[in-house]
Amino acid sequence: MIRTVPLLVAALISTIAWAGEENQVTSNGYTLHYNALITNFLTPEVAKQYGLTRSRHRGMVNISVIREVPDTTGEAVPAKVKVEAADLMQKPKDIELREIREGDAIYYIGEFPVIHREIVNFMVQATPEGESSAIRARFSHEFFVD
């Protein structure tokens, strides 16, 4: 069996690399990775495969939790993930996350509407399966849709 990088992971990694950002928090042997982008950046094939609406007016958040394993890049683990988001006027964004499993990868994605130059503040809380304490991250992202 040939191992390949999952399509959505590959699309998101290239977006992160392009932005020059490393969006992660490490705590208690786990690393929480997070990213937000406009779904229009996804290829039509990736959007179709994952049931995502490809649009310049749709934002997407992607979360994954990796357990540190010595001498490896780590192991993806399932987690209870919650994302709260709001614009600068504190108007909440309703983001329903869904779990995606593709090969050894596990990630949580959710979509939401955005407008041009909108800044969205995110608060992520992820509790790895079998753990009692959550990993928390806060980040903001400005969406350019025009």
C-alpha cells in the first residue's frame, strides 16, 4: 500500500507555508495545529471530496491534535474539539466542526460566512481522547475576499 499525504492536509499545508506562519500550541505532550482560510483557496476536487462550499465568502477553520512520539513527527489523535469565533463587534460565528479521518490523519473542519477584510477571533479548546485537560489556543485571522 502506498502512503500519500491526504488531499486536504496537503492543501492546508501549502496554504500555511505560503502564509509563512506556524500556527500551533504545544502542551502536555500534544501539539494543537490550527489554521483558517477562504475556501476558494481549495481546489475544486478537494472541496468536492470533503463536501466544502468553495467560495471567496466562506471561511474555513482546520484543527488537528498530534501526540508527541519520540523520533517521529508524532501521531494524530482524536479529540473533543470546540471552536468559538466572533468578529470584532463580538458577533459570534456559528461553526459546526466535523471530524475527517484520512489515512493516519485526523482533523476537524468547519465553515462559516465572511466578508472582505473581516477579522475573526478564534478560541480553540481541544481535549485529546483519554485526557482530562484541554489544550487551548487563541488566534485571529483577517479574511480578504475581493
